[in-house]
Amino acid sequence: MSKFLRLSIYISLVFPIGKIQAQVATENSAQPQIQAKELKQESSMAEGMKYFLLEEYQKAVDEFRNNLKFYGESPGVNFMLSKSEAALNQNESAILSAQKAVNGDKNNYYYIQNLADIQIKSRLHGDAAQNYKKLIKLKPENSQNYLKLSDLYLLDENPKEALKILSDLEEILGPVNEITEKKQAILIQTNKLKDALKEGQKMAKVDPEYNLQQAKILIDNGKSENAVLLLKDAINQNPNFFEAYNLLSEIYLKSGNKNGALEILQNSIHHESLPVAVKLNALSAYLSLSKDSQSEETIKENLNFVEKIIEKHPENGKTYVFKGDLLVKSKRLAEGREAYLKAVSLEKGIFEAWLAIIELDVKLMDFKAMAQHADKALQYYPNQAYFWYHHGFALKQTKEFDDALVSLEEAYRMSSNNPNLRNHIQASMGEIYGLQNNLSKAEGIFTEILNKDPKNEQVLNAYSLLLANEKKDLDKALKMSDLLIKSYPNQALYLDTRAWVYFQSGQYADALKAIDEAIRLSLKPISMILEHKGDILFKTGDKNSANTFWKNALDLDPTNKKLENKLKEGTL
């Protein structure tokens, strides 16, 4: 609405210009002074209105006061003067002006409302309440006046009158949620819980879903058992009351009632028309209460619940996330990854599923898959440094070094608030520079990180391996490797690094002992570790066994030309 249109509306509301114009039009030409005065009065009023709408409130105040001074008292001018004064927070003056407007036109609804609003602003709640009573008499159908009056009674610490005025409104409108909730809040504040619940029962007869509000009141007042009974009864009356299922699951979860959570889960699964979100909410509550149980029997039972939900809702991706979680819990990592992949095939943006997929790629050491999965995750989360890092890490493992550096640099740029991740990213870049024979750059990065974090496992491993490969500072390499093994004695790759440092130092017996421990701790055969075992055996004179390990290593990594040459030539 334009300012000029609002101006004309305001003027027609508070100042009877039409009457003035009609009067002017019919005035006898022998009365030019009266006509000129009224035109000036009208012009002054319009000027004041213009300033008010332009929010130049002081100019509006000055204009309206001059109008009253030169042309006499006017309810409309006093009304606008009070609004202008109120806008300047001149509340005492605004109340006086607003009262004059009301005195000049005692039944003008807008004048009374304006006075009441300024009184509220000045915290004159009792006076404002009296004016809202007048407004209710003038417009008994306006529900907002009842609600405001009840608020004023509460501010004036008079809950009894607040309840009475709300009951008056209820008689006019009938049961209404907003009124019932307001009455209940007042009764609870005055420690009348039973009366509050009685009010809710009246509403629940009209709207059975109001039982949800009743249950929340019971919960908030430490009566969860009563809330459970109420909700169960509500579900019996309306089996499709899905919010009741959700609230029951929440109650059972908070109270640690595993049997109750199981009951609501079973009921919801067998209910054909309940939304899948309700079933998953019940499933989540039950799984949270049974998370401490690691038995295969419990996991199998929980997987059965998930499969039943999948059977009825096969296109819901989040259900497969629960399935993946349970499969991983039972150490079925490859199957768990498949479940997460199914989840993102149905709902591509499930962030926690993409995280789980990448984590499982790491555990399964499936770097080719990790590169593909991280690349796909970046299509949906291009600003996530975590995915850029793992994309670069995977490409490093598949020897796509230049592309790996690009992804790692992007990850570094996006991780300014995560110094720990930044260290990982830098370490990976240092590893790549080492593999590209840029030794000075690699050592510079490793030294920088160790100065900040002397026990950084990634750098300790990468730096000791780099020095071993170069047959440089092998004592330093062995010290770093020892420090790493003390902190992480069960990491196969770190034991392989120790074996390689021993190998390069000519300590073949120690190397053989370390490499055997690395093989024992590997979740699955790793080409690099098997190759190193072959190299150590070759140096100890067991060439037949060395060939066997080299062949097994080549089967796992057919692209390793260096390993292929070892087998052809029968030598290191």
C-alpha cells in the first residue's frame, strides 16, 4: 500500500474531512473567513499526517500541536498527536493526548484502543484493562481483546479475572485450542493441575488429538505414567493418532523403558497406515535402549525389525541407514556398506550415510571405491572438507598423485577451523611429495606438523617410511616408528613400516618378526605388506617363499610393475 493511500485512509478514519468538504461546498460566499480557516485546518492535518507516515515524528508532533493551538480541540488531531508522541517514546504526553481524543469521542473504538496500547507501553496495566473492557463492549465479537485483557490481568497478578474473561470468550466461541491452552497455563502456574486437566478434557471431547497436549502437561509435571495411560487410550480410540506413538516412544526413551519401547515398535510396524517416519522414530528409541547389547541374537532381532519396515516401505532410504548401523555393529562391514549405498541410492542427500560409506571404505581399505564414493558425496556436499580429504587420500592410494593434490588442497582450504584435519591433509600432501621424489618439500611439511604435534601418528609413520625408503637417518626413522608402535601396537600398517625400517637397516630378523605381526593384524591381505614380507625373505635366503609372497602381492595389485619385475628377474 502506498504512503499516500495510507494517508487518505488515516485521514478519513480520524478526521471527518468529508464533513468539512461538504460544509465548505455549501457555505455562503458571505462567510469566506470560516471557509479559509477550515481549509487551513484540513491542510495542517494532512501535513501532519504526511510527516507521520514519513516517520518524521517530531515534525508531525509540532504540526499537530500547532493545529490544536490555532484551530481548537479535535479528537482526530489529538489521536494522531498521541501516536506521534508515542513513536518518540514521549509516553506521558501521548497518554494525555490519547485521553483527550477519547474524551472528545467516547465510543470511538480506535481512540480507546490507542489509549490502551500506550498505557500498556507505560506499564499502566490496570488502566489499560479498563479500556479493554470498553473495547469488548463495543466489539464483543473481537476475540483478541479478550485475550489481551486476560494477559493484562496476569501482568497485574490477577489470574482469577484472567480465567473469567477467557471463560467469557469460550462461551461466545465454544471450545478453542488457544483458549484452553491459555487457561491450562494459568491453572498450572497457580498449582491447580487437576483443574487444568479438566479444562483439557473438555477440549479433548471436541478434538481427541488434544490428548497430546494433556499428555505433555502430565509429563512436565512428573506424571509420565499417567501420560502413557492417556496416550494408549487415545490410540485405542484413534489407531491413526501417529503423534501419540511418537510421544510414547519419547517417554519410553527418556525413562529407559525398553519393554515399553519394544511394545510401541511392534505395534507401529504392524500398523499398515502409519507413516514410515513414526515407525522409524519407534525403531530409533528401541535401538537406543538396546545399544549396549552386542549379542548376535539381539542384533539379529533388531535387523528383523528393520527388514519388516523395509518390506512395507521399500523406498525409504533412512531405514537402510539403520540396517547399515546394525550390520556394522555385527562386524559385517561389506554388507553394512551395501546398506548405506542403498540408502543414498533412494535418498541421495543422507549425510550420515555418506560419512558411514567413506568410513567403511577406509576400514575395508577399498581405495578405488573410496575415490568413487567421495566423488559422489561431493556432488551433494561440495563444501565438506571431510569428503575432499578422503577423495584426495583415496587417489593417493591409487597413485593418481596430481589429482590427489588438487583434492587435498581443496580440503585444506575448507578446513580453516579444524586444525586436526588440516594436519591430516598436510601429512597426506607430504606423503605424495615423497612419492614424487620431492623430498625437501615432504620433509618440510612433516617437520612443520611434528613441531606442532610431536605424536602425530600419520606423520610419524609417513616420515619414518620416507627415511627408510631413502636409507637416510635410519636411527631417527626407527625412533619415530618405536614411538608410533607404543601408542598404536595393533595397527598393521605401522608394524609394516617398522619392518621396513629394520629391513633397510639390515636387521632382517627383527624385520621378519615385525612383518609377521603386521600380517596377523591385517583385516585382509594387503599387497604392500605381502611384498615387504617377500623382500625380507629374499634377503634371508628363502627365495622360494619370497616368490610365493610376491605372487600373492601381485594378485592383489596387478598394476605394480616393480613387483612384476622382481618375479621375472628373481631378484630385488
